[in-house]
Amino acid sequence: MSNKSNLSEYFANDPPSFFDELTNKPKQPKEISTESFFQPPEFVETPEVEEPIKVTDEVRNLWELPRENDHSKLVMPGIHLQHDLPDPISVAVTQHLGEAELANRKILGVDDVTQDERGLRNLIHSGCLRTAVNLTGRLLTVYGQGYGRAGQPAKHSPHSLQLWFTRLALLAKLGEFELLQTEAEPFGQLTAPDVFYDFYPEMYNGKSGSIACFSFRLLLAELPIYMGKPHIALDRLSELHVTSTEIKQHFIQLQNKTAEEFWQKRCERVLHSIINCGLMMKKFSMIDDIMDGTLLKRSNLSKDDQRSLYSAWGRIYLQIGDIFGAEQKFAVSRRLREMNSAPDLRDLMDKGLIAVAKNDFPEAYLIFQKALHLDSGNTLILNNMGVCLLYAGKLKDAINLYEHAINQNPQRSLNESLLVNLSTLYELESNNSKAKKFNLLRLINRYKPDLNISIEICLKLQTIN
């Protein structure tokens, strides 16, 4: 690929890891945010994006080979949509606001970009995720893996499997879980012989290892989480962690410190997902064991990493209503901060969440307000501030806060959870909330190429399919 910039910068509102996402989930009497712990992976993985540690392809691609070369178990994927994914925002705008308003919608189409990875990256950079899915369909058709090709023999390459990973990760991001599950099914857990270089000795000059990137394996293991089956995901992730740990041990025996650290990072990525499963399944003792017995035991863990982990651990305790336990973890996190330094964003968020847990919403609001001064426009903080105002009985102030944020920076503040919250507040304010929701829809039409959740949920506006 010609352009290997890190895509995470394009999605500032989507925390790259479970631990960042905890920032937005205080334990409250009622929760009007739809944010979940689990976040899909980024959409295009390159060695630079995957991990910052530089290693050889042999280290990166090492994986357990299938025990038997069974050609009856080859991966034969195919696109399951005959036509492009529709644009639900356009459908909603047409139904509720009319064609005249729809004319103000300016988003990139598949034909507006180059028909390659550069075009795919441009679409993702612009937030046109559905259009990006549609482009992956075109590109996979070139590989003979388009519509109607599922179950037909196919040759795999790093490029084709990268396209599939991108497509499936985008579908996860968009909440298209039924299509995601159907199209992911042929890949299984990437244990078939034809997703390894060893299956094509002549094509790859004897190269060995996995053709599919590690993030693809992680996504497939996590897939049942999206379908509400965390127990299946936990089994798959545990198996993935065992294999990753075995590979790390292999490099320990070879005294290859760089490769060991590289695979340690991968092991930790899997553990983060296991923690997500643990939260969904309420396996809190398992989470404690992982945090205390594994993640915090690393000898080369920096103080900042320790702070982040203890802060995340405290927020997990808030999920189960253990305020005292959370305060203990947050206290450890604070002590790890540089001596005499002022409270930073993490400290303020931790302190604010404790105030929320104690139902001291006016105090929590003041703390989050200080945090907002350190990160102006942060929608996670704004959401928390709005919730605090609501529970403090200041409904109109909460509405004004959200509306001001959207008017100041619509591109950033038209965040799905903020929109859900604001629509809910409109309904609490008046029985005639539809006109205000229509104004939000106009802004979405002009500033948001895609939403991760439906208009029906986001604005509570019914559309006719």
C-alpha cells in the first residue's frame, strides 16, 4: 500500500482500546448513553499501525500451522450483498425533510475515489464508511470473491485478506452484525491451510506463516461479542491467547527480546478483549486476576501505563458499585503521577466518576468542567456533564450544553451517544420534540457521512423501509 498513515487519528471519538472507553461509563441510577465497552478494530492494518515495534515478517506472521492439509476445509468467502449498502441518513432525510434538504448532502461515492486502497483510505478518512464497504465489494469481486462466489474455490493473498479484514471491521463499526456474521463465517478462526503462505510454496518462494494479519484473527474471535454471545467469544479469545503466549515463549527461548516484546503486546490486546467478555458475563474475579496477575506484573511497564491500568481498574469497580474499591485504585493511579504536577485529564475524570457514583452531581459537573478545559470539545466529557445537569434537575441547561457543543463543532459533536442523549432530553422537555429532532437531522445530513447506530435509535425518529 502506498499510503500507510495511522487511521486511528481519523476517529477521535472512537477510543482505540477498552481502557479508554471506560472513561464514558460511570455507574448511574439510569444510563441514557448507548456507548458500549466494546469497540471494533481499526479498518486497515499495516505493520506500522498494528504495533510500533519493528520486527521481521517471520516474527509478525508466525502462527500455528494446521495439523493436516485438508483441502475440504478451505476458506471460500464471497460477498452476500448483490447491491451496495444503502445510506440510511439519505432515506430518513427524504422521508422526513424532503428532496430539497437531501440536496445539501455532499458525501463521497464509490466512483469519486480511485478503485484501490488509496481510494479506500480516502473514504475512511472522510468518514464515508458505508461507501468504503461498497468499494471493498468491488475490489473483492476482482479477486473472484464477489457476490454469489461464496463456496467457490479462491486463492488468498495478503491483499485479498486485508480487504476482507477491512470490510468486516467496517461492518462491525457500522453495526451491520447480521451481514458481518454471514460474511465472516467461511473464515472460521483462520485455521484452514490456504490462509498460510505454506499452502502456496511456488507463489511465495517458500515463505512460511499466516497470510492473515493478527487483527483479523482477533476480530473473528471477538465476533460473538457483537452477537450477544460473550461466552463463545471468551472460549475463542482464550485459545487465541494460549497460542500467542506459546509464540512469545518460543522467542523467549531464542532470547529474541524484540520479538518477545512484540508478542507480549499482542497477548495484551487479547487480554483486553477477554476483559470485555468478563464485564458482559459479570466475571469480576477473572478480571481482577487478569489485571493484578498479568497486566500489572510486567517488569518493563511504564508509570504512565500503570496509571492507565489502575484508572481503568477503578472504573471497572464502579461498574459493580464498589465505590471504596474504585477509590483505592484511583488513589494508586494518582500516586503514580509525577510529584507536584497538577491533576491531569485522567485524574479529573476519575474524580468526577466517583462524584457521580456518590450521586453528587453538582460536584461531578464542576470536575468535568475542569476536565473540559483541558480537552475542549471532548464529547465524552460533554456527555457526562449533560447527564450531571439532568440529574441535578437542570434539564434546559443540559439541552443548552449539548446544543452549544453541536453548533460550535458539528463535525465532532454530532456524536451518536450525544445525539441519543439530546433526543432523550428533547422528549423529557416537551411532547413537541419532533421539530427539534428534525433540526438535528438537518445537521446530520450536512455534516455526518455515516452513523454507527440507526436514526430510529439515534433520534428516535421512525423511518419506513
